[in-house]
Amino acid sequence: MLTNPYVTAVIVPIVLIFCSAFTKKLVRGSAWRWSDFYLGVELSLTAMASGLLHLLDLSRPALASSTLMPPLQIIKTSVFIVICFVFLFAVMSLHQDWEQRHANQVIQISILGFLSNLIGVCLMAFFIIFIKGV
């Protein structure tokens, strides 16, 4: 199972990112809360940081010598970073609108626990599969 490139490239990083729910609980030092599993912001930031690091990796050979950077890869990565930026603000807006609302907890859990996490997971998976390449 670990020899499958999709498992190692997608599932393992996502499992490690969801371990941040444990860190939220441990740092806070209290019982579990649903907000421990609202990881959309962290996932979106991770995807954007991965794109920025990939862009820097693409530029490293060009800085070491006079070779040109691959333009298609630079364009794809740059567009991905812009998309991540837009979705990061969308996820942050969802959190701002729904994090403090306690009137309907089912909708809050659906939006923050499912939708915002799904956006972040999709950004990470898109980066791993299409930008970095598996």
C-alpha cells in the first residue's frame, strides 16, 4: 500500500495535517471541541506554502546557472498560488461568519468541519497531483 504513489503523496500528508487537531487540543489543554477539527485555514495555508516553496525550487537551477526556468511550470504554480490565496480568504470568511455562531451547531459543523476542510484538502491534493506531480 505504501508503494502506491498516490497513497504516499496524498493520504500520508493529509493524515499528518489532521494530526494538528491533536495539537490544538493539547495546546489549549481542555476537552475536545468541534473547533479542533476545523482545519480549513491550516490546510489552505499549507497548500499555498507548498506552492511558494515549489516556485522557489523551480527557480533554484536558474539562479545557479544561466538556464531558463520552465515557463509552463512557473505559470501553473503561480496560478495555483493565486487560487490558494482566493480560497484562503473564502475559508477565512466562512470561519469569521460561522465560528462564533452557536445557534445551529449542525450547520456550523457542516460548513467549518466539512466544507472548509474539503476546500483545504482539495487544494493540497491538487498541488500534490497536478502541480508537483505524482
